[in-house]
Amino acid sequence: MNRKIIFLCAVCTFTIASLSAQNSGRRDNLEFGFKAGANFSNVWDTRSQDFTADAKTGFAGGVYAGIPIGTIFGIQPEILFSQKGFKGEGRMLGFPYSFSRTTSYIDIPLQIQIKPTDYFTLVAGPQFSYLAHQSDKYSFAGNTTVLEQEFENENIRKNILGFVAGFDFIYRDAVLSTRVGWDLQTNHGDGNSSTPRYKNQWLQLTLGFKI
């Protein structure tokens, strides 16, 4: 992973730990925390052609903040390391084959909070994703090939715009979160954008703790 990304995550974690204070669970408190869990992801073809793939499980985790705007509303930014991808298998020329792709992103969702109670929060908003690493694994007739690619994104405008929505269940300092998300557009960083043919879509389950 890019050293700048690792440094950014370390600084954010240190800042959150330094600024965090004890809270009573009230909806109008400033909150910080960390979370970890799993993505269940796949891709879909926007051209609706004959393409099928199986879902893949990957790690998801990072830090978050809850910034209140009154008692009912708030803003919840997050910085997450998020693995996505897909896999498939079949037979060709009488031999079995399989393919698996794992993409590692730095995801930055900027969500609006709706907090009807102290124990339940609805969230939704845009997400900016920065590709850090991609691993492709091919297996055919007993032979396996792995291709690894690292990406250094120096242009913050070069990202994938997506959308996430979900909810949090809060019990004392523990937060159980569910999200669904999907890609919308690719920003090329030069003022142009495009709709990717194969878009990520994922279900994310994490367990977090306020600090």
C-alpha cells in the first residue's frame, strides 16, 4: 500500500484517540471510534451482456467520527481499508478453471446521520474510493498464475464515486453496522469522468467501538 496512505491512516487514528472523550451515549455528543468486519462484494456489467460472477469476501475496517447537527441529524465521515472483488469458475477444453480478483481500496464515505433514538442511526451518502492494490489469480489445468499491481494515486480527484446506505445499532460503546454500496462513476482526475462497465457492489458488516 502507498506509504502516504499508511501515514494518513496513522495520523487519523492518533488524532481520534487524542480528541476522544467519555460520552454518555447521547445523540448530540461528538463521537469517535474504530470498526472492523467484512465485505461481501461482486461486480455487475452495465452493458447487461452475458457476464456472471460469484461474490467474494474481503476485509473492511478503519476509523469513523460522528459529528452532531442537533439531536436528530449529524455527519459521519469514515476512512476505511476495504477489500472488494469477485470470483468465478468453470470448465474449458475439458479442464477446470477459476479466476479471482481482489481489489484493495481506501474508502472515504461522507454520510448523513438520522438518529431517531440513542440506539439506532440511519446513514446514507456519497463515497470516494481510491484503488491501492489489485491481485488477480488464475488457475487452469492445475497451473496457477498470480498478478499483483500496486497503485500510487497522487491526484486526489482521481477516484471512484459511489454511494452507501445503511444503519448502526448502538449498545453502550459497541456499534454494529450494516452498509450496502455500489459504484457510480470514475473520476479520471483531469476534469473528465466516465461510467465504468463493471461496477463494484457490496454488503458490509462491521463491529465498532467508541473510544
